[in-house]
Amino acid sequence: MSKLRLTGSTSGFTELTAPAVAGSNTLTLPTGNGSSGQVLSTNGSGALSFVDRMTAAGPSFRAYASSNQSIANGTSTKIALNAEDWDTASCFDSATNYRFTPNIAGYYQINAAITWGGFSGTYVLASIYKNGSEDARGTLIAAIPSGTTVVASSLVNLNGSSDYVELYALQVSGTSNSTAAFSRLAVWMSGFLARPA
Amino acid sequence: MTLYEQIIAIYPELADQQQLFINGTIALQNDSDGRGDYIRAWNHPTLPEPTADQLAALEVTP
């Protein structure tokens, strides 16, 4: 017999079917009904149990600069993201180092934008830094019009203890210039755990 | 005078080579920690990195 058919009390049936080349396997159901949202998991020997489904319920944040910031010509400068919309696990430092240091290891989706003030420059750039070094370069625009916004987005592998990410800005216009500041819309960075390590 | 302006004062020819400050040949950085601008990397093929004495001879505005 390769099938186990359970007939509905009124009509129809549910059928469990063994593979054509079935081997010798025994799956033992757990006791109880489990909890809402749980799934069956095997111990590798056929003993099934109810376990919580893995979800990416890791840290998430959105931080922004509440004021504009002067950026010297040709100098990569860390953006002082000194305000927060949210910081679910208190992993973002908006007071001193302006960095995200998550407490769960994994792959984090980081997004950022920098809006520049009223100047026309040769180049502007937004970059995501990991542990003090450039990790992902975002938009690089030459001959920008006034008020340009540049963005950066990357998936960053962070170890959940000491690794951190920061937002840096670079502009080349021949002189110092400032980022824009009009509430939380202009200069910001956000991130969330996309997949645990 | 910013660090960039100091470097241009030492090497005026770099004023026309702005792309060097974008592509990593000359990397200036400021970590917004109050310590001001610094040279993170200097990979220019012919011009040597300015010495501390050269930079100190020029006024610095972090």
C-alpha cells in the first residue's frame, strides 16, 4: 500500500502518499496541537515537533539629520544623524557616533539619502560605510543642479556585536557646501534585518 | 583653511583634478568626532603625501 486515504465524513478525502522509491522512514507526530503559527520540524530521525517559524524580527531603525551640515570640498564626511523616527532595539547611536550597531548577526538592508543645499557642484556622493571604511557607494552625480538628492542602498553583513554602519557624504564643488535640512525628509538612513546569519 | 585647501596650496595642479578626490586616489575624511579632516589614503602616483610639517605651516579650519 502506497497511500493512506482519510475519507471526509460527508465527502472527499485527504490522502498521504509515499514516494515511489520509499526507503524505510517513520515520521512520528508530536503530542498536542502546537501553537498558532508554528510549523512541524524534524530532528533528522523522523521525530516531528512544533517549532516557531523563523522570522526576521531583528533590529530596525530610521534616523535623520535635524539640521544641515557643512561638508568640506573633497572630504568624505560622516553625516550626523542626530534624530530618530524609530530604533526598535536601541542599536542606533544618534548622540555621539551616529552609527547603527545591530545586536543580531545577519544581512541588513540599509537605505539612505542625502539632499544637498542650494549649490551647483561637480560631484556629489552618498556612501554607506562599514566599520569605518566605504562599503557601498551610492549615487554619484556629476554637474548637479541645486538641491539634488542622492541615494545609497546595500545589503550589509553585520556580525551582531561590533560591526556598524554609517552614512558619509562627499561633494566636489571647489568649496565647502552644506546638506539640506528640511525636517526628516532630506538626510536620512534606515535599515532592517533581512536575513539572520 | 580646510585640509583640501591646504593640499591645493601645496599642489595647485590638483585643483584641476577633482576626480582624484572622488575615485580614492586621494581620500580625505572627517568622522564628525571633533577631530577634523584627515588624509585617510594617498595613492597619487607622482605627488608624495604632504608631510605634517607642510600642513602645519598652513592654517587649518576643521
